[in-house]
Amino acid sequence: MTKPLIVITGASSGFGAAMAASFNQQGYPLLLLARRTDRIAALPLDFSRIMVRGVDVTDQKALAAAIHEAEGVYGPVDLLVNNAGVMLLGNVMTQDPQQWRQMLDVNVLGVLNGTQIVLPGMVAREHGTIINISSLAGKKTFVNHAAYVASKFGVHGLSETIREEVSGKNVRIAMVAPGAAETELLGHTTDAGALSDYAAWKESMGGLTLDPKHVAEAVDFIYAMPQSVNVREIDIAATRQDS
């Protein structure tokens, strides 16, 4: 049987790239979305059944156009992984408010944008899955993470609310909440003090954080379950992470 379409946002690196590799190896047709499409093109993937588009998830019209284009080729979206995200650490007393807006726009509104595009079709078919990549910062607080925590608490809240709304239509809404991981997520943080504190925290764990491939495995586990089973949330972190 032909496998259904999977859409992954933020697919150019980290969790998104690991998920793309996993689902590509399983033979799924993929729509991979990111602002840096050159990074996707450089991934070791079989691109025969992959569509790549440069899309910012905060632009719902562009996001919808890319998804509908892929559906025209591969059929309806059966899995959307809302993975695109940004983490800009800083103390709330000194952090640039534009960084707050950026995190809320990408981490919360980006998730809502993708969800609104694919959810009506899933409800009509009474089949489909949306997995939102959140964070342990959506469940607990961390120093220098105030706005990021606010955005990820938002992801947790919207995910559970939408899950309740569509569960009767056999549609699954789930979350994966990783801890500290080996990704590029910190790459745009400009607060030197916050970066130093984060590095010290990481060192306290022996420098060992989560490999993105294990987050991809968690996503695969949720999706591989029968449609009648929803693993609502997986919290995943390095064993040495105590917070």
C-alpha cells in the first residue's frame, strides 16, 4: 500500500532532520519545510519522494500553499509534526522584547497555523495525527527561560485543548517534550550570561544531552500506534538531566 504524506516543519537540522531521516528510511512521502532549504538539500536522504519548500511557519498563506501543493502530489496529510521552534534565552529584565515576540510567533502561532491548515481534512476523514514538539520547559521553569517557557506552556495548553476537541473524530493530537539536546536551538541566543549559565548546567550533567535521533524515535513510536491509540505525551531527556 502507498504510504501517506508526512509534513515536518523545521526540517533543516536537529529534531526535524532526524525525523526526516527516520521517515524517509521507512518510505513515507515527505514535505520538509524550513527557511534554510539548502540545509535540507545537504541531508543524506533519498529525495525521490520528498518535496522541500522554504517556508516560515508564521506565514500561514505560504505554509498552506506548500501543504496543498504536496497533497496534490502525495495525497492528504496523515501526520503533521509541528517541530519548528526558536529558543532565545535571556533575563526578562533585560531581554529585547522582539525576542519574546519571535518565540511566541514561531513556537505558538506557528503551531496553530499548521494545525488549522490540516485539521479540517483530518476531522472530515476521521483519521490523522498531529505531533507538536514542545519541551520540558512547557511543564516546568528554568532560569533565563521566561519567554521561552511561556511559549512552550502555550504549546502544552493548546495541544491538550485541541486533543479534547477532536478526539471524538478519531484524530490524534500528541506532544513530545524533550529536555536539553544536541541541536542548534541555542544558536541565536545573544545573552552571554544566559549562554554561560546554560553551558555550566550542561557541564553539571557531564556534558551529556539528548541525541535528536531519540526524539525522532519517540515521534515514530507515537505515530506507529494504531489510530485508535493516542500516546498523548512523551517527556524525554538525558538520564543525567535532573531538572
